[in-house]
Amino acid sequence: MEVKKAVITAAGLGTRFLPATKALSKEMLPLVDRPLIQYALEECADSGIEQVIIVTRPNQRGIKGHFDTSVELERILQEKGKTDELAKVRKASGLAEISYVFQEQQLGLGHAILMAKDAVAGEPFAVILPDDIIDGDVPAIKQMKAVYDRYEASVVAVEHISKDKVSSYGVVNPERIDGKVSKVRGLVEKPNPDEAPSDLCIVGRYIFTPEIFAMIEKTPRGAIGEIQITDAMHLLLERQSMYAYAFDGTRYDTGTPLGMLKASVELGLKHPEFGVDFRSYLTQLEL
Ligand code: G1P
């Protein structure tokens, strides 16, 4: 069955980015010229995803407002002849069919994904953590869909991470199949560097078979009282195969100010409108 749905988790508190995220959800922080969550939607649209389920918190109005059609704004832009701006505004609201579900309590990533169970309705689906921005020629989810189509099993995106940083990630125990694909033998969430089974760390892209929901429902609260998706994946692994995929592209962790700065500089340099000017500005700086 083709993967046509994606769940985007956007209910976190963004604590690594306070105070910027006190009143604004981190997914609405701008990266170069649009909010982070729009990159996730564009990745979906460019990967053949037709329906997106966004998991948000109650009273988090900015995200829905960004993707809803704004009749008033469109009318004003039209009257003023601002056709480029109008196209940008319309692009945001035409990327996919979007529905919203709430995560009322902060009980972890596994719990956030579980909130989308009814909307996913028994289909295989992608998950995007929108603060992991992946820049590349082929969208990461599109690459992963090809792996899913080959094996008809869950796929998790992984990246080689230096040993001193593996304790921030879920780490896979891989059985290498080819240069990019490994069969997952096991998973450890945020291990001590000396106990990590490899340097292949999970980043914020997954494709799951729908059986993951039953596994999340069985998952007890683990580390820091949260329902970890990695624990649910462990349970799924006892029943189904799972694959790790080392994607092509560069990932930026925009959930932190430093990661956001790096992404802003690198994606700013590539921007078709002002990348050239930005480069000459940067080269003038005495670094
Ligand atoms: C979550 C997952 C972890 C994964 C990471 C990727 O952790 O639990 O396995 O490596 O996302 O961003 P978090 O960053 O939410 O602590």
C-alpha cells in the first residue's frame, strides 16, 4: 500500500529554544523566509504525501492560521497587485490536505504519534519531526518511501553521529544490507556513548506500518515518564522487520539556537532571491 499520509508532531514546548518559544510554537519560528513547519509540509508535498495530520497543543493557533486560506489577506494582496506575495501565501495553504489532532498532555513522542491513530486509519504513514530540517536533492521522505516500497516494512532515518553526541538520540543496532540500508536488530534510546550499539542515530523521519499504534498502546511510560516511540519500535521489532536508512542530504537540528543559525546561513546562501547578496555580505565580515 502506498504511503500517502504523514503525521507531523508539533506539540512540544520547545524548551531548548526558550524564551523565543514562550508564546510562539517552535514550529512557527522562521528559517530564512518561512516557518519551520512549512518545510515539513513542502517535503510531504514533494514526496507524494496527500494527507497530513498535524499534532498540536490546544490553543496553539499559529500553525493552523498559517495553513488556512486567508481570504482577507489574499484580497488585500490582490488589490495591491502584489502577485509574488499572493503566490507565496497561496502556496502555504495548498500543500496538502491538513487535519489537526491535539496532544493535551506532554507524554512524549510515542504518545503524540498515537493521537493520530484514528486519522491514519490503518494505513502505513510517515512521521516528520519538523525541527529536523533535511536539505537535499530528493526529499528524505521520498527516499524513505522507496525503501518502504522495497521491503514493505517500517523504515527509520539514521545518520552517523560522533560518539560524544549519541546520547541525545535513539541508536540502532544495524545489520548492514547495502551502503545505505540496514536491517534493524535492536534500538537503544539515548545510550551512554560506551553502550551505544553503533553510531547510526535516529533522526526525525520515520515510516511506520499501522501496527505501531498497538505497540504504542502497550508501551509503558519510560525514561522521564514519557511514552517513547523507540520503546514502541522495540515491540514492533519483535513482530515485524524494520529497516534503517542513511538518507542523502544534510540535516539541521533547528530545535536549538545554534542549529537554527547554521541552517539559516547555509540555506540563506542557497536562496534563489538573495543568496548571492548574502554570500557577499558574509565574505565582507572579518571573521
Ligand atoms: C526523539 C527520539 C529519538 C530520536 C530523536 C531525533 O528524541 O526519541 O530516538 O533520535 O527524536 O530527533 P527527542 O529529540 O525528542 O528527545
